[in-house]
Amino acid sequence: MLVSVAACTRPLPPPRSRDEIFQDRLRVPTLYISEKSGKRIVTAGGRMNFVDQESGEVCWVAWACHAPNCPGRGPKGEPFLCIEADAGYFAKPDGTVGYDPKLSGLTPKRVGMCPQCSVIRTPASETPEQAIEYSRYVQLHQLPEAAARIKQLDEEMSRRVEWDRQHTFVGRPKPAAGTP
């Protein structure tokens, strides 16, 4: 009976490290859109672009415009999806992404600009506050399954932070067996 009590009071193993949890956040399913054909590919995130091996096109992470008056909204009110492609990036013959800074300079910089909203906006006459408001509407697109996984990972990170607090002495971690 003493053995069973001792087994029950053994400390729980430490949760995964913050770095492991963070790495999992980077790899949640992410939507990418190819630059020329508009092909949509869902794959692990953590990168801004890659070359689709089937089409040979550079695929970019998808952005979503949540502006209430965006003319690109879908029939059910879904946000317009777009990419921020840079002409400096290209598909190399070996199927990897290449970069030419001279070509990159030819790309108009429109970070945070929805191409559909740019048709109805007049940036030259906008106040800085209006421009900031529009830039906040454009965010990385998040798939529903990614949102659910990120919520789980956030909860796991909270448990890790709490575990770290409980196992730290005056700023120094307490040695624990098997702790990363």
C-alpha cells in the first residue's frame, strides 16, 4: 500500500519547453496562395513563401482584409484574401526560392494594403489615423483549425509559465530531472 501512495505523490513531469511550444505555433496549418495562378495550398506555416513543386510557382502566405467596406468581401461576408508578393523572389530551377534585390526594388511597397480596398481609397487625402485604421484591417489569414490549435498551445504555454514560476528560486531555476 505504501508503494501505491508513493507512486501517486511522485511529481508530474515538467511540461514541454517554451521553445517546443513556440515551434509548434509556427507550424500550425497555414494558407498559402500561388503568385500567378492563385492556387491555394494549406501546409505547415512558419515561412513567408515557398515554391509549389507541382506548378513551380512561388506561393505566399495569405492575408485577409477585414475592412467592413472592402469591395472584395465574399458573398457571405467572408474577408478578401490576398498575398503580398515581392518580385525579387522567384522559383529557381532546383525548386527552391531565389532572391534578386534588384527585382525587389521594382515591387511597389504596399504593406498592409488590400488591393481591393485600394480601389475605393485615396491615400493621398487620408489622415494618418485613417491609413493606420485600414492597415489594421489587413491581417494574416488564420484557418479555423489553426485558431483551435493556437488556443491549445496558448493554454499549454500558460501551464509551462506557471510550472516555471513554481520551480524557480530567486531567479534561478531549481534543478529537476529531465527538465529541458
